[in-house]
Amino acid sequence: MKGDRRDFLIGGTAALLGGALPAGARTATGAPQSRAPQPTTPGFPDGFLWGAATAGHQVEGNNTASDLWLLENLQPTAFAEKSGDACNSFELWPQDLDLARDLGLNTYRFSIEWARIEPEPGLYSEAMLDHYRRMIDGCRERGLTPVVTFNHFTAPRWFSADGGWLNPASTARFARYCERAAHRLAAGMGYATTLNEPNLLHLLKWMDLPAPLLAAQRAMLAAAARATGTPVFSAGNVTNVEDLGRQQAGLLAAHAAGRAAIKSVRPELPVGLSLAIQDDQAVGTTSLRDRKRAECYGVWLEAVKGDDFIGVQNYERAVYDAHGRVAPPAGVPLNSMGSEIYPPSLAGAVRYVHAATGRPVLVTEHGLATSDDAQRAAFIPAALVGLKAAIDAGVPVRGYIHWTLLDNFEWIFGYRPRLGLYAVDRQSFRRTAKPSAAVYGAIARANALQTSLLPR
């Protein structure tokens, strides 16, 4: 392989975060460009949730008992960097909650780390449960509604070394963990999600990932199996293609069991899951869009019909003709991952999911990968215009949670992608607000769009 390996891993695998297209993709000369619906009023509903999101492994640091920590630190690895100290949020979480509160937000989404709570099978850490209880209490003390994810991809090393979600025992293991954690933590939660983007790897199948990346992933998983002395090592967001069907079956069963376990402790707590949803659009009468939707979302949109809400996580649109995905039109602005910056995608994803499920929607993630914060500052209000129009049209949207509060560890890409409202110094861990934070905060404080954004 020519060139620097890190450049390949970051540039050649951009699909993992935002879905950059493979070389040779067609240009969307016929892509839908209809005028997006406009809101009728600037104000959002009373009690609307305005939040920022983080995830344990991506910000806490030193999650040493987790499966991903092993994959980052062994050789060969497909990770560009190690998570290391991350943003040191395991220690600095009070400061992070202060940032969210001072920004004018009323919601904070974060995940509890299964690997910290149950580092060995059946061994539960009271200290770690107390830690997350303090975080939930800290949210409440600051007027922040805690939206808590029980599993944001990472799992204990022992779990993934025993096949992870491929193992039929995973259902009972996850339910046991959810029940134990809920007994200590559910009382203070505002919303709970069992799983984060369990459909992600099926979505990535449609990205036509490069063969060298798939080979690197396979070699990494084989090395992890050797390191743990097991036949199959499989992680929530790192699994070989031939195992995706079994993994999805395991995740579907785990969601149902986890939801039941949490509800058994606190029946009135709203419980759902979050899905990765692109704003899929069709070109021509034989577009592959509907096939893509069926494969990537179908079973999950059925599964959530028993949930209290559905979490939508959207970053972009995807346009399909009869041959596959078409590239963005020439000259449109792109984010740092090579994807089109298209603010209406959020509203498109929200409308689609609600129409398919009938469930209330909580936007659990939405953001922009860019080192040019002026793009983010413009992107947020533009996307919220579309979201407000969807609400005015009758879509029950409970809130909007931006990804992410902090520039953090973005999985295989390491620390190169910048999606935070705050920059983080990797040595001192100092947080510095970007201009986009003030733009977003002003909307949240007012619970309304700027009137200049409305049609005249």
C-alpha cells in the first residue's frame, strides 16, 4: 500500500462517520432539489429539550476494560489513534455539565460504560455505579435533563471476547446489566436509550467500504481473538461482514430484553433506542433508495413500535438512482469527511422515521464534521429551520441534541474529525468555546429561531 497508513485509514474510511463516497461514484445531476418546507412560527414547543451529547469511551478516557481499548492498542489495528485520556471527562464531567448549563441548554446526553460497571462477568462495581449516579444528580442540580444511553457501542472485553452480540447469551447478559444499572440509576433519568445506532454496520454495507479497510478490520479482530484466547472476537461497531446478520439478531433481542429490564425497575421512564438515519432520496423510478431503507432500517423501525420514542441520528442525505448512490453535485460545500453539507437532511430523516413508526422523535445526534466552525455556525440554525417546519406539520419532536459538546475521539479516525461546540486541548484538557456554541446557545435560551430565518 502506497502512502501513509494513517492517511489511508482516515481518508479512505470516511464513510464510517459521515458516508463519504467511494472513488468513481456518479454525480447527482438529477438529485432532488425541491424547496424545503418552512416553519410558520419561530417558537419551539414548551418543554422542548435542547441538549448536547457525549459518549463515555469517546470523552472519559482510559476505558481499559472495554473491547475497543484492546482493539486500539493491539497490532495490527485499524484505528488511526488510541483513545488514551480522551477529554478526561471521567474526572472533568462537572465542568462539562457546567458548559452545557452555561450555554443555555436544558439537556445532556451521555452513556454509562458497561465495561466500567461490569469489568468481569457478574462483577459489578459499586464505585462506578456511584460515579454515574453522581453524574445524573449533577445534571439535575444544573437543570439538565439526563438522557442516558446504556450501550454506546463499547462493551466489556470479556463480552466481545465471547462473541459479543453473536453469542445467544448476549441477550440475558445485556438484560442483567441493564437491570442492575437501572436499580441504581433509573430514578434520576429523563430518557433512556438501550443501544446507540445498532443499524450502523448495515448502513456501512451500502457505503462500499474499500477492500483494504475490510482486510485491516478482519486482521485486527483475528489479533484480538488471539490476544484473548477465544475463537471469535466481535465488537458492536467492529464486526466482519459475514457476521452482520447474526449480530443484528442479537442486538434486536438485546434491545427488547434491555427495555423490559429497565421498565421492570421504573415503568414510567421513557425508553427507546437511537438509529443512524440518512435522508435517503430517490432519483428516477427504479431508484435503489427503498431497498436501502428496507435493509438498513426496516427491522429496527418495526422493533421500536413498542418503544416510548425513537432517537434519530442524522448527519447527511444520500441520493440513489437505479445503480446506487450518486455523488453530490459539483461545487456544493463539503464537510471534512467529504460529504455534502445539506441542512434539510435532518427534517427529512425525522419525517421519514415518524411516518414509518408513529413514535415521538428525539433527535439524539446531529452535527457537522468540520474544522471551519463558521460552517457549523451556519449549519445548526439552517437545519433547525427544517426541524421546526416538521414540528409545525405535526411531527411530535421532543427535542434536539447536538453531537457533540466536545471535540473528542471519533473511533477509527482518532481525534482528527472536529464535531464539538468546544475545542479541547489534548495536554491540558482546557475547553474553549467555538463561535457555533454561542449561535446554538442563543436558540436554546430563546426556545425559538431567529425571526430573520423565517420566510418573509
